[in-house]
Amino acid sequence: MRLSLFLSASAAFLLATATSNEGSLSEAIKGLAKGNGVQVLGYDGVLRSLNLERTKVIDYIQLDKDQVAEYVKTRLDESVREHFTGVDGTTVISKEQLLAVPDFIQPYVPKPQTSKPGKEVSPLLEKRACNDHACDGNEDCWELNCDDCVWRSQYCGGGSWGCINYYRCSEIY
């Protein structure tokens, strides 16, 4: 009797531990380490926090199908949403893949830092400013009391210049 009770409790604990990655998207994002770079959801369903130069993964979270769908619906432009249909980041097991910067992200060369006066943003405009504000890194967004600088979409028009990635500040969850 004691052995079966112990085995039942052990199995329940292991099952709860195995599914602890599941949950709300906002909780998952809060757990992502943030540097001064950007957040990028890869086509593999892994949400990565990159350094400012966009050459190194600082942290990552493997989003499940529901979290990917919510992230795509709330944070990405419609033009790229089709790439994420049915994607489940929890299936990515290669450490090399988890720590790889997505192929569609080009490196960024930060502009020399010049001192600039702090921006005063009206509390009434904060939410609107977050969604429409272009950014190069998280600090651009934090100055507006927004959350993070997030990759939103990509435009590939052909020609020798390649593709352009668009980054925007996101609202605080």
C-alpha cells in the first residue's frame, strides 16, 4: 500500500515537473533574461533574447503551440504569421539550435552613443507609443516605459539590398 502510494505521488510529481514549461505567454516572457538587444521568435517556435549587435543569444524560451499562436497573434505583423502555423518550440532539443541566432536576422552595428535628454511621455500616450515606436534595442523602448524591442516583420523586395527587418516596442504585459 505504501509503495503504491509512493509510486503514485512520484509519478504525479514527475508529470507536474515535465509540464511546468506550459502556461501563460506573459509568464514565460517575464522569465526571459533581457539584455539591451531585441526579442526574436524564430520560425522554430523558440523565443530568443539577443544582444544589441544581434549576434548572440542571451536567453531563450521554448514556446508551446498555444504560446506561439498567442505571441504571433499579439506581437507579429500579419505578413509573417503564416510561417508560424502549427509551430511548437518545445520540440527543439539541439542546444546548438536553441542558441543559434535565426538566419533571417542580420547583425546590427550600434550607432555611437550621444547624450540626449530623457523623453517625457504622457501616460495617455504610452500604450500607443509602444506599438508604433521603431527601435534598435530594448533601451529605446524602456525610455518610453514600454516593454521590449521585438522583431515584428520582414520585407524582402529583391535586389541587392536583401531583406529589411522591422523592430517595434511592445506593450508591458
